[in-house]
Amino acid sequence: MAADLSQIVKAYDVRGVVPDQWDETLAELFGAAFVQVTDADAIVIGHDMRPSSPGLSGAFARGAAARGADVTLIGLCSTDQLYFASGHFGLPGAMFTASHNPARYNGIKMCRAGAAPVGQDTGLADIRALVERWSAEGAPEPAAERGTVTERDTLADYAAHLLSLVDLSAMRPLKVVVDAGNGMGGHTVPTVFGALPITVVPMYFELDGTFPNHEANPLDPANIVDLQERVRAEKADLGIAFDGDADRCFVVDERGEGISPSAITALVAARELAKHPGGTVIHNLITSWSVPEVVREMGGSPVRTRVGHSFIKEEMARTGAIFGGEHSAHYYFRDFWNADTGMLAALHVLAALGSQEGTLSELVAQYDRYEGSGEINSTVDDQTGRTAAVREAFASRPGVTLDDLDGLTVTTDSWWFNLRPSNTEPLLRLNIEARDAETLAAIREEVLTLVRA
């Protein structure tokens, strides 16, 4: 009987509970299918600190080698370290992680050579079909010549590449609290930050995929409370929190206040445009108005996209963009194979702060211009019907424009909101921005009343 992969093969990756939804047997089939779909004669594999990661990645390697591909295992790494290896070696790659999901979960983020994404329309659907077929009919015959499996440490090369992309020569000494959330930031931060003139106050650097201190999802305010308190207690210049696979970072200022990813996007965009005048910057439709404003002020060209890394990366490649940012704290760089790396964004923040004498809150004030709601989720049985009700309520109002690039976006001169369904859950996600807090509160109340009716 074929395995049912409908619950674990998502839009951009594989993710599910181990061993209930998938296991090493399926991981081996995924390895074989990945090699067949990418037509690879060599691949690179990395994994995070979850208890199931070594076994799953090893099984994937066996499946790939059985199909004749030579496998390079880089072992424990962050997701952006795997992207570095894919770009540096010019090989397709697979990263075993479930990012910020709870400990029972694991997954695979796959890419083609040069860190090009593998999503539903770029190979993932084909990989799923092969795994389902082979799970029913039996694994494919091994290749005539089995591939080799070798191990290689890429951490120092990864750090050197990142440090070559940011001018840190003018940095003053800084005190930085870093919350790794027991994730892969505890592995990468000591090497990347080691040579910089900063004092690192480490929090939860012990690699532990059971996440004993808090979930490794810094976008949830509950998970940065410890960081905020420690920044204030240490009188630090800033705090940085990484998610479980350390491809996203969240920044806290010297007061312990969280800085919106949109403000970080605008700050990094300004720095990248100073290096590459007239460049294109990608932002998804949920980032703040401040992002395209700053890009235009710096002489660049902003391009608005749907939410999701595959859309950002496609637009990065299509437009030759120098940088891209999302509201979810994913930051993409042309100089990093268009892939996302929270560590490089963190280095930009350190460089920007360290090259002047002001505080971080003063520095980012110019990039944080509006009131934002953050993402508000509502459990809704009839996503289509509730969205239609919201559309009807706002469509005929003067000064309102609507678009359907990703869900429903309603815009006026003084506020906008986006309402979009979750791909995986019965949720509607609402994001609002306004020129003042009172307007934001009024729009929030009106939309949520319609959504939750």
C-alpha cells in the first residue's frame, strides 16, 4: 500500500511527526527520488540537532547513494549553512530540520544546485509521486555503481563567506545577547561572531532538539521574553534570537523592545542599495509601507510579491534583485545565491549599529514609520465565505482599492490590510498597517468581527 504523503509534503518542504507520519524507510525513498528528479550525480546533506535528524539524514544519504549519487555529509548545520554548501559546491542539497516546529516533528528542505528552491512546481510534486509509487511497489533497483558517502566540515568556510559580504572594519565594541533557543544558532554564532569586537552573552546555546527552555520560534512574543529581560539586565546594545534551524533572526533593541522584521528589511535594503545603486529589492505584500518607501528614497526599485520563499527566490532570480525581505524575518541576498540567511541580516544590523554612536532604537526609528498589527490568526471553517464577506463590506467604499495577489488586500491612503488563508490549517491570517494606532484598532475590530461572525 502506498504511503499517504498528503499530510507531510507541504508547498515548499517535507514536514511531519516522526515516526507517526514518516520515518527512515520513507527518508531513504525520498533520497532516491531526490536524485532521480534532480538528475544529480552528487548532492550535499546537512541536519539540525533534533534527535531524529541523524537517522533520517543518514537514511536519505543511503537512498541517494543507492541511485549512484556521491553524497557529502556536512553534519550539524544551520539551514543557511546548507544553502552555502549547495552554492559553494554547486550541488543539490537537502537539509533535515522542522525549523521552529515542536520536537516530535522533522522535515526536509530541498534545493537544486546553487540553493535554487525545490517546491511543488519545481520538483517536489514529482518527488512525492515517486516516493508514493515506490512505497507501494518496492524501492527501485540500485544503480550499477553505488555512490560514495563522505563527510566534510563547512562551518569555517560558511562563516568566512558571510563575513566577506559585510564591512565590519569600522565597528565599535558592542554587547550582544544571543538566544539560540537550543537550536543551530548555538552551533554557528560562536564561529561567525568569534572574530568581531563584540561581547556575546549566550542564552540556550546547548544543542537540544527537545527545546527545554522555549519553542525556537522568535516570532511568537512568548519566546523572546527571556531575551528581552536579559538585554535589559545586561544593559546590552541589542539582542538577537534565532529560530530552530537558524535561518531566521529576530532583533531586540537596547530597551528590550522587538524590532519589526519590516524595519530590519528596510535597514538592510538601504545598506545593500548603498553598495549597489539602483538595485531591485523584493518584499512580500505583508511588509510595511516603509520598505518600498525606503527603497525608492535610496534610488532603488521595490518589487512586491506573494508570501513564501519560493516566490521571493523566483522574483530574485527573474529581476536580478540584490536583496529581499519578508515579514516573517526571512532575508534573501543575491550574494548568497538568492537564499535566505538570518545570520547575514544580523551581521548587517551589527555593522550598522557599530559604525555609529547612537542606540539601535534611534537607528531604526527612521525605518519604523507606521503602526502594525502583526499576524492575527482566526480559526474559520469557511475561509472563502468569510473572505467574501470582508470583500463585500469594503469594496464599495470611496478611496478603497482591492487586489488578489495573495489572499485579499484592501488599501486606502491611511491604512491597508491583507487577509489570506493558511495553506495547511483552517485559518485566516490578518495583517493590518495604519498611520496611527487608533485607526489600526478600528480596522482590526471591524475585520475580525466579519471574519469571526
